Amino acid sequence: MSKHSKSQIIELEERLQQAMLTSDVAELDILIAPELIFTNHLGELVTKEQDLEMHRCGVLKLTELIPSQQRIQLNEGFSVFSVQMHLLGTYNDSIIDEHIRYTRVWSISSVGYLQIVAGHASVIKSYIISD
């Protein structure tokens, strides 16, 4: 196995952000591994299908994603991406205006593609602008 390049992970993350903003379920399906283990900001496990369904049925509608404090750690066979994200939009018709730290693991999945295999989100309670 080889390391992924920093530019490759950045490109995938940009595709992910665009797909989240437009609720592009087909693109999200390509980027997210079938075996995804994702812990949301409430500590709940979310499957790939649950994530896709939120976009498919319009429960989650994002209008803006503003990234900051990005970090990429390249490892043999997998990469870890961490980003602080300012989310604007709605969830179940409630307004979202949150700063969330996401950590995602990109690796070759069970279907043979470089995809997100694991992730975690935490709400940032006291937001301080810094990079």
C-alpha cells in the first residue's frame, strides 16, 4: 500500500463539500464507503445509508460550508483529514449555524476505492478565529 498525496485528499474533500452543499447523493455515494463508521456531533453512529437519506429526502439542507484549520496526516494505506467547518443551513427545518470539527479517515474501502471509511464530528462550543 502507498500513501495518498495531499493534493488527492484535498481534491476529495472539496468534492465532498460540494456534494454536501448540493445534496448530490450520487457523488456522496462515490465518496463514502459502504462500511462507514461515523459518529455525529451528538455521539450517535450514522451509517452511509442514513447519511445519504438525510440528503435524499431534504432533512439536511446546507447553504454554506466555510472551512478553516485544515490538517492532513498522510499514512501508509490511509489518510486522516481534520477540518473546522462553519455550517449554515437547516436540519428538520431548524436553522443550523454551528462550528463543527470533523475528522475523516480516507482509505481504500471494501469496494476498492479511496473513500471515507470513518469519521467523527464535534461541536465547537467557544469559537475563536485562528489558523
